[in-house]
Amino acid sequence: MDLNGEEPKESFIADIEKADPGVVTCLENRMHGFEDGDTVTFREIKGMTALNGNMCKIRVLTPYAYSICDTSTDQFAPYEHDGIATQVKVTSSTHFESLKKQLHAPALLTPDLSRFEAPGSIHLGICALHKFRELHGRFPNIRCNKDAALLEQLAEDVNSQMEQRVDSIDKNLIRNLSYTSQGCFPPLCAALGGIAAQEGLKALTGKFTPLKQWLHFDASEVLSGFENSDVQCFLPRQNRYDALRICIGEELCQQLCNLRIFMVGCGAIGCEMIKNYAMIGISTAEKGQITITDNDLIEKSNLNRQFLFRPHHIQKPKSTTAAQSALEINPDLQIEAQQYKVCPQTENSAYTDAFFTSQDLIVNALDNVEARRYVDSRCVVNQRALLESGTMGAKGHVQVIVPHLTESYSTQRDPPDEDVPYCTLKSFPATVEHCIQWARDKFESQFSQKPSLFNKFWSSHQSPLHVVEILQNGGTLDGSVQVSRLLERRPSDWDGCVALARLKFEKYFNHKAKQLLHAFPADTKLKDGSLFWQSPKRPPTPVVFSQKDVTHMSFVVTTARILAEMFGVNWNSQDLLPERIAQILAAVKVPEFRPSSKVIITDESVDKPEEDTVTGDELEDAAVRIQRVMGNSAGDQAMGWRFNHLKPADFEKDDDSNGHIDFITAASNLRAEMYSIDPADRLKTKRIAGRIVPAIATTTAAVAGLVTIELIKIVKKSPIEHYKNCFLNLALPVLVFSEPGAVERTVVKDNLSFTLWDKWEVRGHKDFTLQDFLNYFKGKHGFEVTMVVHGVRMIYVPVMPGHRKRLPQTLLKLIKPSQGKKYVDLVVSFESDNSEDIPGPPVRYYFS
């Protein structure tokens, strides 16, 4: 059994101590990521080669070191350099007790440590409920106190028969179970259904750790405040919401019907959320409105988890399609689908402050942190509740954000993703992921950026003669060197595309390796005497082209196809036949390798250069190339064909016919071959190159169900202790509920404090000056203003030259608002009693 479904971890080795036990140290600042008891295997170790291919159980010493077996014996030579340790997935077996035994001695998972006794009480309640039905042939009547008392007594009886009794049964839980036993709460069903479905998949596949053995959790916070409600509010009314009404009552059902929600994103979580909205009747009344937006189109890879979409929906907008599918579930939904992006560019058009304040709450169904932070900032500014969630494979999270109660999404920041150094991708890959990223970048550069540059250049400079004249006179034109090379090499037929692809093979996988070995021979040493080519740097080996090698031919054919598409060259299926390709390749003249003097970047701290520096000689060569093309075409009636616009490729991972993923797979695996790195299969390549976030329908359903439960609590205006953030990992399985972090309050001075949800308002007029603005805060709060900023523009900083001269000027003149703008949000800092700058809350200044 694969316990967690994670990819096996790999770690580069810096040193192995010859001792008992031997201690392995990782490369500087690179944590190994292993855990105590993990099994690892070794490869590519120089010196202590006896470890290569062997498996060792490890004990973690620090995040950068771990101990292995006894390496002090003569069997193990001293360690020299290099080596990779790879985690080994060891099969594990799990044993379960029978249902009969577990009913009386349950092994319970405790998801909420603040309610440690709840799972035991729920277990007793469920057992008692079955007893009740056996005795009475029915479930307890709706909100019937007599039946609730009977169920409580049955729970006590069951507890007396347990091997380990519950010390204090939560009678409120048992009572709520009795009141709602005839009902159905769809969000809780969705959450439990997702978890149960994952357990079923574990049984079928042997992947992930099964639940051992009970998971009980509740959403009883939703029922708080109903103690004195009229029973009539919970009775069925012969409509689709009867089961829900039994649980939460008519008044809350009506509040849900009249809710105004804005949901950003209609992907995996978005589809599940909309389904939940339809099930519980959100926004089905005239006053209600669900607004959804997503600017993406449906792709084939979406269909395995975004269940509102079907094959015939591919390439249709997600938002409009999701809305149509939702109406099939519940025709009464008031739902509006949009395709705008929620970003600064739509703040003054689609998603204004007025739009946000017209919503009751906002729901994020996004897949990237930057967009989440932006929506969070808009919710903070407009003081609107936000429900935040996300999934990655079997992992998921739910965060509740409520104005003036909780912290915001941006309050806590995840550590930034570690960027791969430019020189690693460019010249020194260490993993197949580096090779795939290189191939993805190469696709973008060769088939998208360069043809776009070509089109832009000739749109701006329509006369080739004029371009040549400028270059010959020492002038510079952006992109002229790249454009001239593309112009000269532009093929006119399929044979030319194949030939160009063959030359690219030689450049990328043969000459590149030779150039690196020319610049850094195998015995090159650093200043400290250590070898240049040691882990993680891997010396390349030039790849010799062979028509018998499937990967070699795949690269040539897929590259030629994409080039033909880019250059507008026609081809047919006959052109792809092996004998036809072989015939073309036989005529290709492959140039010999010539060493270059170009500098190779080896410093990992150096970023990618913005653009290559162009010398005067290169500009002259560009002019010569353009002249040569013009001269060769002088007698050709179709002289202009070489200057025709190219067709840049838009990377599309889900269209298997376009060759995009085939190119990246072939290119990355050839680069891996060049650096002696294990290749990746097409599926892994597609996932990495397409930046596909792993998603499982079970996790998505569970998370969306939990979000909807919290949504109902927001509608009820619950206190902070009733809300539940959640982290889950269905692979382990782990389910952890916690109270949201309370908003932090900044105390400025006695009787004056603020939180991130607060904003101060200043109402001015057309003659309101900067000095009036400063005086307002001096008079109201007794503070001296030390800074006023609008966006990225400093309006007033006293120490800045000339800023004090602005004091008599009106804010209208200083800020220059766009026409119709009624207010702006300013950042204002103050001087404290001990002369320190204190940032205040946002200040909304109204112009009138």
C-alpha cells in the first residue's frame, strides 16, 4: 500500500561519513524532506560505491542530515563526491477489527481537538438512533422533545455497554440528532460523501492509508439559536427543501433563498459549490442572485473532476456552461454568468466597490495565490465576508474570513515557492523537472515569442530596404538580429521544416554539450580545489542523432510539424512516413561544431538577462542577411512571402493532435539523456509542462461541502467560536478543524485602536486643501501626519523636497481623480508620542 500517494522524494548528497552509523549530509541549504523510518536507495555515488543500489532505513538527525547503516567497515570506501538518495515506497498492510467489535470499542478519529468528546457522543447517538428505529419502527419525530429524551436514554444505555465509556455524553448533540434525524443537510452529505468515496477508492486501488476505523463529525453550530423556535418552522411543506427545512428551519431557508453571492472561479471547487447552492436553494428568490465569473474555457482535462461539464462542452466558457448545468439541477436559481477577470483592470468597470458592497458574501474558487490575495484585498476594503478554499490532490483547506471577527487571507503568508536558478535551467539541469521546464520555455521562445516578434517588427518597419539602410548606418532596431535570422532560415516547404528541425536537434543536444565541455572540461576545478562537475552539476554527453531512435525521430517530426504550422507550410500524412522523413534527412547538411566564446552563466544568484546585448557587428550581419534574402528573391514574383506574418503557437496541452506535448516530451527526454537523467513519461511531462494542479473529485466534494456549511454560519451571523477552518488530507487520512484566527487589533493610544477591517472616512469638498486634511487628523486624533500616499504615488511626505509647498493645494488638484470618481483610498501614517511612524488604517477621502 502506498501510504500517502506523494511522489518519492530525492536529495542530493554532499558528504557521507564513514562511521557506525554513517551520516549523510545534504547539499548546503537543501533539506532532504525525509522522515524517521523512511527507506532510501542510493545512486551515482563516487567513492563509497557500495551504497549504490542498496536500500537503507534512515533516522533523521536534522533537516539536512540523516543516519544510515554502518559505513565504517572495509566494504565501504571513503566518500568522494556526487550521489542521490531516493525515497523508496515500502508496502504496508493494515488490519481492521470487525464491525461487531468496533461498535462497542470504536477507534475514533478526532477532527476537532477543542471538542474532544464529540466523536464519542456522536457514535453513541448513531447507535442509539438505530436502536430507536428498531423499537419504534421510525425515526424520532421532528423537534419532538419526548423522542429526544428517549434517544438520550438509549444513548446512556449504549454507553453502559461500551468497553470504554464516554465520561460525559454531549446531550445537546444527541438532542440535535433526534430533532434532525428525518432531515437531510446536503453540505454535510457532500463532505462525508467525498471522504467515504475516497475510502472506497483506497480499498480498490491500495493507494493511500485507509481510515482506521471511524470518522464522526457534525455541523451542530448551524443549529444554535433554534432552541425556542416554533416547531411549525421545521415541518415539511411538500417541496424540494423539506429535508433541509427539518434541519435548519424555514427562516434560514428563506435567508438562503434571498442571498446575493459572488463566486470567483468555476473550476473543480466552483462546480461543486454551484451544485451545493442548487441543492439548498441559495438565490432562488427574486431578491437573490448568484454571480459567477471565470474567463477560462473548458478543456478536456477538466472533465474528470468538474462534473457540470461534459465532452460536448469542450472549448465553451466555464461560467456560462456551469450556470446552464446548475439550472438543470434547480430551475429556480437566479444565476448570472460572466467572463471577466477579477483584477485591478476591472475595478472601475465590472467589479467596482459598489458591486462588492451589493453582495452578501464572496466565495473564492481560485487556483492561484495571487488572485486569492487580490480578492481578499477587495473584501477587506469593502468589508465583505470571504470563503476561501483550495485543493491539491488529496489535500484541501477551508478558511472563513468574516469582517471585524477574523484575520484575512493575506494575514498569513505561505513561504514563497523556491525558484530554479536561471543557470540551472539553461546549462546545469539536475532533475527531469528542470528538463521539462527547459523544453516548455524552449517551446514558448521558438514557437510563440519569436514569431510574435517577427510580426511586430515587420508591422512597424514595412520596408526591408529602409531597415537595411538604418542598420548599415549604425542605427539599432529592437529585434532586428533575431528577425533577420528567422527571415533567412524561413523554409518554403515541408523539406525545409524537417531540415530546420534536424539542425535544432544538433544545436540543442549535441553542440550545446560540446560547448559546455569545451568551456568546462571534465577535470575543471573550482578555486577551493573541488571538481566543477560534481553534484548537483552533471557533465553532459553529446547526443548523436540516430534515425533508429524513436525519441530522436519524434523530436524531428513534432518540431517540423509545429514549424510548418508557424511558417504556413502545407504538409500531409504522407510526409510523416518514416521513409519520407529519412529521404529528407539524408540530404541535410549538418554543420560541424565550432566552439563559441559566449559566456556561460554559472552563478545561481544571477537572474535571466532581460535581453542579449547586440554588437555593431551583429547589426551589420543582420543587414547582410536581410539583403541576401531580398537578393535571392529579386526575380521571384512572390518575393514578399518571406516577409509574410507568421502564426505564433498557443500552447494547448489537451489537443493531442497539435504535437505540443509530444515536442516537450521528446525535447525534455533528449535533454535528460544528454545529462544522464532518468526520463519522464508523457503523462508526467504533460502534468508539469501544462502546470496541471493535481485534483481529485473526492477532495473537491469534501472541501466544497465544508465551505457551504461555513456559508450558512455566515448567513446566521454566528460568533467566531462557531466557525471552523479546516485542513484535510484524505490520503492519510487527516481532518483537522480549528477556530479561525481572530483579527489583530492595533492600539494607537488609549481609547484609539483599529484592525485591518477598519477604515477612517474624511469628507471634503472642492476647496479642501492638503493642510485641511492634515488638520482634520490633528484635531480629531491629536496626530501629526507623516505621510499620505495614493496608490504608488506619494502625495505628502514632509521630508521630501517641495512637498510642504503642496499644503495650500486642494486634494482635488493633487490627486487628479478620474471623471466621476467620488472617493479615493489613501494610506496615511502618523507620528506617535515617541516619534515613531505608525501606519493607520486605510482612509477613504470623499471629494464632496
